[in-house]
Amino acid sequence: MVRSSAVNSADLLPVARRRGVVLVDAIVGTILLGVSLAVMLGMLGRAISSQTQGEELQTAAMLIDEQLNLVLARGPDSYGKQYPLEGPCDAPFSQYRYKLTIDGGQGGDPYRVAAMVSWVSAGRERAVSCETYIAPRLGDDPDPPRRPEETVTREF
């Protein structure tokens, strides 16, 4: 028995439709993938920016704390006469600048000490400040020597 291999156009229609649907699915999938990658890259940029800003704020807070501790350790009454009240921070933080304001302290009242640290980030001037009260030193006791009696040697 011989069979005819004639192709009927009605038999080809479902295959062509399936190929068209697969092509549309591939195009839609590619578009969705591209959009989601663009959204993820945008979120990544914002996350890096937020992390950098947090690092700068943490560094500025540490530098403010350092300046306030220096005023506390050396005494607010004569700090401005012995040390600069503003200027660049020490290396490796030379891109940051500090400014101290010391007021009050008459008649045993506490000194109002304000510290500000400023820096430039992404072309913008940024600043953080903190204000506290520090009691004056009572009496005329000189600062005790703080150097260790013998040098500490550390082995690495």
C-alpha cells in the first residue's frame, strides 16, 4: 500500500501558530529580563551611595568625638589659647575640617563646647555638629605627665 505524502495546509497551521507564540514569549521574556536588570542596577547605585554616605557620617562622628575628648582632656578654660580651634583634621582624614566653639565657664558654670566637622562629598558641602557642656577644672593643678616611664616595644 502506498501512502500519499501530500501536505494539507490545515495541518501546518497549528505548528506556525506555536512558533509565533514561542517567538512572542521569547521577546516578552527578554523585555522583562532587561527591565528587571535596569531596576536592580538602579537599586545597586542607591545602595552604594547610601553606604558611602553612612561611612562619611561615621567618620565625621568619630572626628567630632576626638575633638570633644581633646577639649575634655586638656581643659576647656585655656584650650583655645594653646591649640587651634579650627583647621583640617589629621591624616588620613585631611579632607575633613573641624571647628570648635567654646563659650561660658564664668563663675564655675560649665563651658558650652560646640564641635563641627565639614567635608565635601559628591560636589556638595556637608557638615555635622555636636554641642555639649564641660565642667571647668577647679584648682590650679597642672596637667600630670602622661608619658609612660619605659617605652613599650611591640613585636609583630
